[in-house]
Amino acid sequence: MRGELTASGIDPASVVTAEEIGGGTYNRAVRLVLADGRRLVLKIAPSAPGLTYEHDLLETEAEYYRLASGPLPSVVGAGPGFLLMTEVPGVPWSEVSGTGPHLRTELGAIVARLHETTGDGFGYLQDPPHPTWPAAFTAMVDAILSDAVRYRVRLPRPGAEIAHLVRRHEPLLAQVTTPVLVHFDLWRGNILLDGGHVSGIIDAERAFWGDPVAEFVSLTLFRDLDEPLLTGYGAASLDAPARRRLTLYRVYLGLIMLVEMVPRRDANPDRERYVTAWLAENLDAAQRAV
């Protein structure tokens, strides 16, 4: 930890307290309080192998915070395998009960602002860009299917069948022509609340340039779209093509959630069954939409 602080221009001797932050499933995170009162978070990448796209993720997260506009951490320092940033006030939404729909509307407006950031190519920030969204998305799906083979993960459909299904939707994916910066991990654990409002968005390490509709996968994980969120986002609803693309992105996230259980040594059979069923449901929906 001393090396990361020094590289970021922080004197390690100025650290008053250092506390491990739980709840993460990939990187190690440490909350730091400095003698001058500043509160920082240091994230350190694991050395264990992961999925194909899980490389240089902290570099991606740092770039996301530099590019996007919203209630985000500020980058203090970054380098190979680490990210030092300011701490955003608040507690994870997943730890708060009894919240009203106004927060969903507020969140939708924040996401709309995040989506104002656009790029020149498609795909993960840490990888070479693709010229089109169909090229990027099919490559992303191919990579996770290869991971499934490598980790011997049992999928609800053969990998070749899933890849073929995605390619049959390439004309639909081609409707997306502007690369938008997508967080893609906006479940309630990565959304902070403070004083009855959304105070922060964190853990942007899985961001990519792509279809903004993909953001709604984690925003509505395991459930349907809700009106307050869409109202805040500025959309009365998603049209039929957008909903068909959303199903494809749910397939992609379902594949990730299922395959990553092996390298993360997650042996929870209930979680595996639930994710497998959700993935199969969305594969069936995508098949019907062809």
C-alpha cells in the first residue's frame, strides 16, 4: 500500500486509519483517512486469474471517472494494478430499506447525465475499439463463451447455439451507431444514498462503449423496467427494438454471472440455479424475437 500512496503523491505517514471495505467480489478496497481529514479509497487488483475481459479493470474505472459527469469519485492517483480516489459519501442502496420511487426517478436523471459521454469506438475501454456495435458485442459474447469452455461451466444452451443466436440479431444491434459510455454494473450495491438522495455512483470497472440500453440490465436486475426510472431518464418507455436489444444484454450479463462463479470459487448452488434459470429465460425470449 505504501508504494501506491507514494506514486499518487500521498505521504504514507499521513494515513491515520486504514480500513478494509467489504462487499466487493473482485478488487480489494481500503478506506483511508488522512491527517488533513481527507477520506480516500484505495483499490488493488487481485493476482488471481479471471474472465477474459477482466484485465486492467482499475485503469478502466479511472478512465470512467475522468470522462463521465455525475456524483462520482475523483481520481487521486492510478497505476498498474491500483486506483486511489476520493470517497463519495453515503451507504450502498442495498443496505437501505423503505426508500420511495422518487429515488428511482432521481437515479434515472443521473444515468441520463452519465450517458452524455460518447466515444469514437465500441467495446471495453481497456481493449482495442471496434468500429461497430455488432462487432464489439459479438466479440464480448464470444469471449465469455470461451471462458465458459475454459472453466468448464455448464450453460443452459450450447455455446455455439448462443453465439449463433446473437449473430442473428446483428441487424438489430447495428441500429446503435453512437458509442455511449455504459457503466454496466449499476445494481444497488454500487449506488450510494445519503440524506435521502442518490449521492454517488461507484465501481465503474466494467464500463464499456456501447448501447445505452445495456445500462438498464443492472438497473433492473431480475425484474422489469419501472416507470420512475424511465421518467427520470427522460424516456416514456423503451420501444420494441430497444427491448429486444435489452434481452440480448441480459443474456450477456447472465453468462458473466454464471461463468464468473468458477474463478471466484462461488459454490452457492441456489445462486447458480437462479442465474441459470434467468439466463435460460432470456435466451428463450431472444430466440422468439428473431
